[in-house]
Amino acid sequence: MKAGDIMTAGAATIGAEASVADAAQMMVRHRISGLPVVDADGQLIGVVTERDLLRRAELGTERQRPRWFDLWVMPGDAADDYVHAHGRSVRDVMSRQVVSVAAETPLEEVVSIMEKRGFKRLPVLRDGRIVGIVSRANFLVALAHRLSDDEPPAADDLAVRRMILDEIEDQTWSGLAMVDVEVVAGAVSLRGTVTDERVRRAVVVAAQTAAGTRPVTDSLTVVPFTPIGV
């Protein structure tokens, strides 16, 4: 699946010359944590988020530094802080380094970006223009749909057994597991030995993944692994 498959189309945006008050009110009204900032041609040029509005003079949260600290920083850094706390336009407070994805970006890549950068939402672009937003909530909705549509594969008992064994054998953690799978009239039974409870649970989940909604009975035995010579 791609970002465009699960994104929220028609994302709310704001112009760089709009006021900070307008940005705050839009985020409250739409119940969102950030707004893409676009120019007159609709090109993405920045983003303003809740974080950008935390250090504000109106709230008494303007960054305070001791005077001696100014000796160790460039004047421009202190000036940036002042503009961020007192600026009236979105241009004054927005972040210009924007991370975005294309509508054709695979979901695995989107998730990697979110995990590495700690983002909750990402703008989705096509030809430089924003066409939507993909958020963690979109992933949750997509997952709910996939789970509700989950149906067991149309296969006989032998085919289901083979699918389960293939699923287990494909995993890196299954090397020391000795698992036998029996499928009778669609019901799945697991027997054999595994090295610890985590592997046991993973084997059961792998069987459930391959079996779909068929019942899975766990009769596995945990035999802790002891390295040779210990």
C-alpha cells in the first residue's frame, strides 16, 4: 500500500502571511497538531505545529537565558528566539525544513520516517503541491479495515498446514523451534518445543496469521536453550 491509499485528502493549509492567531484557531477548530504552509502557487514552503507555538511571550513561556549565556551564542540565535516568541505572522514561527512524502511512497517507508523523526503526521505531495496528510490515525483506520475484512484463505487442510509451516520457517527467530502443525477440519493444533515464551507466542501469532480466522490450539512446550559447554 502507498501513502496515497490511506491519506486524508484535501488537507487544511495556511499561507505564510497569515497571522499566528489564525494558525492557532485553525488547529483548534480542525483538532490537528500542525498546518502545512503554502505559497501563492500552492507549493509547500513550511509547516507550523503546536511545538512552534509553545515559546510565546503571550503565555509567559518565552525562552529565558542568563545574560552570560549571550556571550556564548551568536546574536542571530537570540534574535531568532525573539522573533519566534513575538512574531505575528506564520512566516515568523514556521519550520522551513519540511519532511514530506509522495503519494506513491510505500507505507513501510512512511512508518520508518515517522519512527526515526518522531512525527505524527506528514504532508503528502504531488508535483510539489500538497494533496493530503498521512497520520498515525490513518494507519489505525487502515488497520481496522484490513482486520475487519480478514477472511481465511480458501484452502484445504494440507494447504493450510503448508502455509503455516512456511510462515514459521520464514522467520529468523524460528531456527531452534521444533514445531509440528496439524490441521483437521480447519482447526489448527500446534505441538513441539520452543526455546522460550516469546518464541512460543511468535509461533502462535505466525499460525494465526497464516490460518486467518481458523481456531489455533497451542500445545507447545518451552524447553530453554542451553549453549554447548555451559
